[in-house]
Amino acid sequence: MRTLFRSVLCCATLVGLAATAAASESFIKPGRQYAVIDSEHIHALVPAHQVEQLKPFIARADVIYQRIAKDAGYVIDKRLNLMLSDDEETHNGFSTVTPFPIINIELAPATQSSFIFTGANQLERTLVHELTHHVSNDRSFGFRYVLERIFGRIVPNDVVSLLFAYLSTPSHQTMPSFWHEGCAQWVETVYAPPGSPWGGRGRDSLTHMVWRLDAASPAGIPKPADWRITYQRWPFGTRSYLYGVAYTRYLDGAYRNDATIWQLIERQEHRWAFAFNGGPEELLAASHDELITEARTALTREQEEQLRILRTQPTTTTKRLTPENARVAAPAWTPDGRLFVALDDPFARPGFAYVDAAGDVSKTAWSAYALGDARSTPDGSIIFDETPTDSNPWQRSRLTIITPDGDSYRLPGRRMLQADLRRASGDQRFEVAAIRLLPAARQELVISAIALHDRWFRADAEVDWRTFPTEGTAWSPAYRPGHDELSWVETDATGSRLMLAPLSDPTKRTVLAHVTGRIIRPAWTRTGDRVFVCADHSGVSNAYAIDPSVPDELIPVTNTIGGVIACIPKPDGSELALIDYDSKGPYLARVPNDPASWPKQVPKLTLAFPAPVAGAKTRTWARGPAAGSGTALADAADPDGGADTRFTLPPDSGDVSKLTSHRYHGVLEIRPLFWTPTSYVVPEGGFGAVAAAADPLLTHTIVASGGFGPIDGKFVGLAGYTFGAWPLDLTLVGFRSQRLYDDQVIDIAGNEYAYGERVDSAEARIGYGLAGFRRRHEAYLAAGIADHDPVKLTEDDYRGATLVSLPPFIGRERYLEATVAYDDSTFFPTSYTREDGDTLAVSYRHSGFGGDKEEDRVIARGTRVQTVWPSQSHQIVVGGILGWSEGDRYLQGDFTIGGSTSVNTLPRGYPKTEAVGFYLLGGSGAYRLPIWRPFTGFKTSPFVFRQVVLEAFYDVAKVSPDRIGGSGRWYRSVGGELHLQWEVWYVLLDPGLGVAQQLDADKDLTAYFTLQYGW
């Protein structure tokens, strides 16, 4: 699912290593032990303690891989790396073929309100999805195949390597993401088990809901150029997923007798990289532009008919209480009539909040990164689950109870979600039921008596979690008030069941409802005489009421145009809290709990797949009736019951006995990845080549490079090794580089010369880096030696002159260096840079130059970004830099104002070195605002024009010989930068033109080009 985006993030490690060999970012949680399970065609990398439990899935995966490859015309010539990880609390997957093929699947489940939820065989469906990416992207032809054999799959680090990557990379992986995701969702839908209620996203009610809501909005179905937009479109994820499957669904419906999607993929594989539009012309005599226009017309017509059907009955009207383009979870009522809800605003960090009847939002200090549901008791006790990944991405979900007096208690037990609670006898005592995630993609329903305690310095709780027996996959437990009974949802291959059983005897099960689709979050009335649920068996997710005395009779409560995914009765019975959808996403609403206003029936929608096109035979996916009994599948419009007999998965489970397993040893798995010409042999530059090798989990990385230096053309290069499987990264690197110091050598007449040096260095570095969703921390310690020698070519320029500048250091330097960094800014999807937060980095270096000569040097940088108009992304940016040095002085240790090689970039607009000193002080203030925000694509090209951003700035800095801020001249500049933000194949580019007016020195007006923002 995260096909290209995740690959770019993970493989960016190799880009950095190709330049610096200084950091590591493996695929796995540091310290996690992995094992290998080998089948005939799959090299599976799995958590070591889950080997036996995951073997059946690996055996089945091998069978699926062979069938997908056969249907796609893909030849399996080596084992595919398949990584199963269990370190996150959300389900997802990614596939990449650069620099090597690997598929990753997160074993945690997706919950019922997720667009990727499936009630059975979640891992299998995700595997089918990711295998589609793999077999589509892992083939090259013609000269690309030849170059790939020579260079490998290149991860570029400069323009030269980018050119070679462009010429050698498999063309299909450069096609627009909406095509990738559309093909993968088509495959997961077509290969779904015939008659299953979990028929892939092409048949999912939430996918169809978004198309329907777009059709009902004033803007209508997005224009064709926007179907391939990849920027984050809250709250539905990227538009490319939703309209990718809309496109392949249409192609299958309109042209299935002319070409299959597999054949269209094969034609795209023979195209030039990024040359997408003409791919189908040979088979369909039309370009993608023309076909998307057709698809949009057909989809508009289809959804208008769906809207007409829904409006044959009175529709439910609700008022939005939460912001547009936000995400919300199921809320809990409070005694004062407010709702406690997890809220993910696109312009703020996700957190729990109280929302009143007028829509006023009062935020709390509790984060809501997991967007967990909340439940409450009539006295105001609240329970919710949260995965606090603000600082640590490997955190586990935990339960928290808030008592009526406002005290909070985090319960023992990890990987817990979807909890309910009720009061027990005794002070501060409760009973809690929850879902607990288990290894190997399993989960169970657990219950416990809870005793809360206030200690001197902390609050804690006593628990005794016990398994409550269920069948299928258990979800959403809810206590029935006034009875010692527990309800919950079970899902399996037939759909969803709402169950009820006594706590004292779970075997006395009652089926309250059974539907061929989702049942979401049961919520009981205070008296326990009725339970409200949401279900989507009608093709639309609506709220229903169930009387336990009349099982399997669902009474419609809503008839929505969108999709109701939560319905929670107020304790006094007067209102219902709903989560409904419109074209701006899910929102919280309140409606009177008046049965007289409930619809008599809910119209049934056909979630057709492929798209219904005049003249083409349409296969209708069977769904249950909208109300009443949901125990049987509805009659299908076609005799085949929705099956596509061309493409099915074999029933074979595979042979577990043929699998072999052993402990994963990364060093034994290291393989060459690629080599490429580059203009950055080392960070300081140089023309030559760089090569990389690594193991599949990127725990061991080796980089080597060599070439010609940028000053005199003599050899430069590096060799580096990084080990990243532990919590502390270890790097060993040796390199030879050439460094140029502009205008640093000054003679008695005031003439300025550049100083060039050759540096031979060896360094060992150990450090820690952790990046959560809000905070990032880094701490590194390095020790090394460096031999400094002048480059004769630059030395000849001033030979014989009387110099007044500091002498350069020549000889061997021994150094220790420490760096700490912190960042709590956030990248918002509608913006253009990190915002609303602080960044700080401090680096200290101690250098010994032989004998008693030594120097200490500190550089500190900090930035504060504050958004002042969130919806328009207006920002105030304040930054500063401090430099301090003490000890023996050499030219290389000077701080400078101006020039192109200084560690200090302030003030902007001084291209020549203006001043040097031992101490540095600088600052900047800027105001940024987007002046044009089209957020548009260029037909089916890989380019997206996001926005034009203007930045006005004022910079100031000085260097001093005596102290920070001491004697010395201030240098100032004022100006502006105009940035054009583009997106190319998931990569954000910010080319900018700047103009700065020097307020000191020569007072010149200078223009410059930049690829990034300043302060």
C-alpha cells in the first residue's frame, strides 16, 4: 500500500550513506531478533519468536505468489524477500524493488472503520496487494535490462546518479501512484474469495462512499488531472488510492474483452520512465487521458443513480460539530452533556477533546495518535486506548481510565484496544473488557477486575487479564448495563456477528445480528434494553437498533448519504451521538433519539465491480439485505455470484513440511546492491563512482566510493560500514576528501585567496536516533583522526605573498565530537515545510593538534516555526545560530560571514566572505505565505504543482574575535524568496529564487537560487 513512499523513506538511508556513511535506519525495531523461513520462492524474514505460528502463512504465500506471477506473466528467478513485522499497532504493507525487492507486511490488524479492514484473511489480502506491486515493478526490458545488469537498482544521490537511475530503473515503478494503487486494488478485489463479504476495496462500502460524496458535492467527481494526485487528502488518505481503483474498475468493466489489467500493466512496463499516458493505445486505441475522462463520466452517472436510490427514502440530516478535513473516533458521553472524542485536526496534533452541542472544542493534554474509541459510564468514568508514538514509533497501545474527579490511570497490559468498562463494588473499582493483540496477527477478548490506587508519587492499577472465549476474530466488547452480560463482534469469512453471553458462562452465546459486512461498535442504552450498532450490509454504513429479545432484527436508525460508523446513545436516552461522513471527511454530530424519525427502511445499493458500463456485462457482488434478517447472501444479479473465473487463487494451503527456518544473521545476508557514477564521491564533492551493499533488513550497510577531487583531480573516496540492529548505531568510516575555504587566505595588500586541503580521515561513531510522530531525538559521539595537507594547486596562488590571515593547520588532528539534536515540529499535509515546533542541534568538537595544541568548538542552531493562519499555512519563522571556539587558532576553525563554504548561512545575500572570527552570533526572522495554491496535476504526468510560496526575511549576523556578540561589525540583509513547490513521484521539490539587499559592506542587491527554505 505504501509502495513508493515507504521505499523512498527507507532507501533514503542509502542515499545518505553514499555521501557520508554516517547513519543507519534499518527496517526493524532496534534489538528485535529475526528469523528466516525459506520456501521455494520466498525468503521470509519474521520475528524470531513467531516462526512456528507464521509458517502456515508463508506456505500459503508461496502458493499465492506463484499464481499471481503466472497470471501476470512474471518469471520467478529468485526468492522474494518478504518481511513480516509486528512492531507497530496498525496494519499496512509496502513493496519496493529499489535497491532490492522486498515486501513488508505489518501483522497488527486494521479496525472495522478502516478503509482497508477485512474481517477474514487480512494478511492474505495485503499480500496479494503488495505482490501486484512487486510483479509489476520488478521487470526491465531492452537497454534498461542491460544497464540494470551492469549497475543494479540505483538509489541516486546527485544529478549524475539520478540520470543513470532514470536510464536503468524499471519503468513501471515510475508510473503515477494512482495507477499502481488502482492495479493493486483491482487484483485484491478480483482475487477475493467468490461470494465473500470481504471482497476487496473495489467492492468496499467506504470506497464507494467517497465517490458518492464527491458526486454529491458542488465540485463533483474530481477532474481527470486530479485522479493521480498523491498529496495527502484528509481524511481519506491519498486520492490516488480511491480513484486508482475507480479507474481500473472502469477499464475492467468497459474493456475486459479487449485487454485485462495484467496486459495493460505489461504494456506500461515497456514505456519510458515517467511516460505513462500512451500506455494503453496499442491495446485500447486510447490514451489514459481519454480513458480517465470516460471513467469519470461513467462514475458520475453511476453515483448520481446511487444518490437517487438513497433519496427514495428520507435521508438523515446532521450538523457537523467537528472541523472539516479532520478525523474523529467514536466518542463517549460525559455527565455535563459533552462528548469526549479523539480528534485529528489537519492543522494540529491528534488529541482527545471535549465537544459540546454547539461544536465548541476544548482540547485536552491526552494525545490521540491511535485515534482510539472512547467509552464512559453514567457517572463520568472514561476509558480509551492510545499508542503514544509522539516520541517513539515502537510504542504499544495502552488503556487509560479517567475518573469523574479528573484523575487518570494507565492500566497494566500492552497492545490493548477497543475497551469498555463498568463500575464494580468498592471504591475505585471497575471491570474492563478489551481486545488484546497477540503475536502472529492474532487477537483475543480479555476481561479483568480493576482496582485503582493512588500512591505517594504515582497512580497505578491492579489487573488480572483473563481470556474470554470467542470464535472467529473478536472486536468491540461492550457490557450490557443492568445485566452480567458482555456483547462483542465476531468476524469471519461469512461476515460479522454481534454476540451476547453471560460473563459467568461464555458458552451460552446468543447471536443478536449477523450481516454480510461490517458491524461497528455496539453501544447499549443505560437500561440495557437496546443496543445500537453500525453496519454496512446495505452498501452504506448506517446506524441500527437491536432489541435483545428479538435477535437478528436490525431496525434502521439512519439513512445517510455518507456513512455512519458510530452511534452512541446519551445516558438519559434523549440524543444519539453519530460519526457520519461528508465530502470533507468524518465528523461528530448529535441527533434526537426519536424512533418516530427513523427511516422505515434503508435502500440497498449494489457495489458493482467492475464498473457498470452500458453494453458490458457487470458482475454484482452479493451483499445482505438492508434490514431484517442478514443471515443469507442476497441473490446476485449474475448467475456466477460475482466470481471472475479468469483470476482466482488456488485453495492449496501449501506444504509447511517443505519450509526451512533458522536465525537471521544480517552479516551473512549482505549482498551488493548497486554502483553508479556520481559527482559526490564524498560530501565535499568529486567525480567518480559509489557502490553500496546491505542485508535485506538494512542492519548492515557498506558503502565505498572513489574518484577525482574537485580541486586538483586527485583521488578522493570513502569506505564505510554501519551497523543498525541495536538501539545504538555504530559506524566506521575512512575517507579522503578535498575541502575548499573561499577567500580565507589574505595577504598584506588585502588580496583574498582560496585555501584547499586534502583530508585523510578515519572515524568511529556511535549514536542514537529516534523519530516519533511528533518528537525526534538524536545523540551521537564520534572519535577520529584526520591528516590535513594543503593542495598544491591553490597554495601556488599565494606562494611568496606576505599573509596576515590565520595559518592553516597542517598535520594530524585527533578529535572527539558530540552532537545532540531535538525536533518537535510537524509536517502537515496541506503545508510546505515543517511547522509549529522547535528544532535545536548542538555540536561540540575537541581537536588535538599535537603536543599541547588543542581547540574546542561549539555550534548551536535553533529554529521556531509558528503557524499564525493554519488553514492558509501562514507562518512566522525565527532562527538563530551561535558559534564558540577556544584554544589554538587555525584557519579551518574560523567562523565566517558570507561565502559558499561556511557553516553559517546568515545573512543571506553575501556571496563573498566578508569577515572571519572566533565567535559567531546570527539570527533570522521571516514570514511565509502561499500566494497561489492550485494543488493540481498535469494530466497523467508524474508532476504535481502544489503551490507558490513567498517568504520575506530579515537576517543579521556577526563574527567577533573576543566573545559571542563582542566587537565586530554586524552584517544584515533583507529580501524575499519565491518558491515553486512541485511533487515528482512522491518527491517534494522546492526550487526557489531569492533576492537579498545587503544592508552593510558593499550594499549590493544579489540574486540567488535555492532548493530549500532558509530559516
